Amino acid sequence: MNRILKMAEIEAEYAPDWVLIGEPETDDGLEVISGKILFHSPDRDEVYRKARELQPGRFAVRYLGTWPENMALVL
């Protein structure tokens, strides 16, 4: 998991899991373009626990599944 992957490659390989992305390259809108997969799991809490354990510096967490229609996302 030390190679840098484009977001399309990450989605193709790890969907529908939650992913912890290290050293993310982002665009001007802070959308992830590429990065290194540090950990992945279907369990969001497990990914956040791993982030606390690794303390990777700059990272992103993404869900690669489909959000339910009735779900509201709060940032």
C-alpha cells in the first residue's frame, strides 16, 4: 500500500469501503486527486481508530460506497 494511486484507481480497488488516504494530493477545491492508501475497512470507526494510531500527518478519509437517499451529510 505504499504506491500513490489516482482517485479513480482507489475507488475501483477499495469501493465500497472507507479509506484512509495518506499524503493526499488535492485540487483547488480540496477534492482528493491521488494518495497512498494507509488503511481501508467497511467500518468507519475502525478507519478513524487506525488514523489515531498511525498519526499520518496530512490525510483524508473517504467513503467509497453509495450514500442512502434519506441520509443528510453535515460537514
